Amino acid sequence: AGARVIGTATSEAGAARIGQSLGERGEGQVLDVCDVAAVEAFCKAHSGAQILVNNAGVTRDTLLLRMKDEDWSAVLDTDLTGIFRLSRGLLRGMMKARHGRIISVGSVVGAMGNPGQANYCAAKAGLEGLSRAGSGLDRDRGAWAGACRGVVAGIDRF
């Protein structure tokens, strides 16, 4: 019968579109992965999750010379730190159930770089390292984290 899906967006309108798209198979919820309290509440509410697909991401593209600290922080906080918090928050339940999967959607630019995207490249390279570090750590307890690089063919805007 499949998994029940909770899709998240940063706005009510986005969450509503996700919920509409999922129909009876799931629901859309608002979640800002940069908000520590919101992530903790989400993880507590969904502590029995068996699969986490980390796909949160933003870009603030500009040349490194022109990049503002806020642009750097916005991308790293969303694309890397938010994923760390969600993974950490849901991993305990997966380990307790002795089953779970964490899939983090990365990008080839994490390995190759891309002009004008130093912050995005750094976040995706960090995501690769985070996923590799976590992949064997909890495998003996049934929860496995794996990186999924270069999967995104387009961008859905929620």
C-alpha cells in the first residue's frame, strides 16, 4: 500500500499544493528547516518515520568576491544544517525500529564546483560528506543513510 508521505514547504500555499498533489497518500506541511524549534517539533511529531528524503535547498548565486555573509549563511543553513537537524532528529526512531532510510538529494556541483555558486557547492560537498559519514554508522542497527547525487533533473517550486 506504500508509504505515507509528508511533503514540506516554507509557505502555506506551497504546503497546500503538496497536499493536493499527494491526495490520500499524504499531506503537505509548512516547515522552515532553518528554524530549530520547528524542526524539533516536526521530528517529535513524526518520530516513527521510516524514510527521510532530504531535498530542501535554496540558492543565492553570485561570484565569491561579491557574496554577502547572509547569502553564504542562507544556503549553508538550509542546504546542509537543516538536513543535519532533520536527519539527526529522525534517526533515533529509525534505530529504535531497527529500520529506516535517509536519502539526501545532492548535486554533482558538490564534487565539481560551479562558478558563482561557492555557497551551494560547499553545501552539497558537505552533504556528500555528511551522508558518507552517516552511511555506515548506524547500519548495524537497521537505519541506513545514503547519499543520492545528481538526481535532480528539474526544480519544483513549492
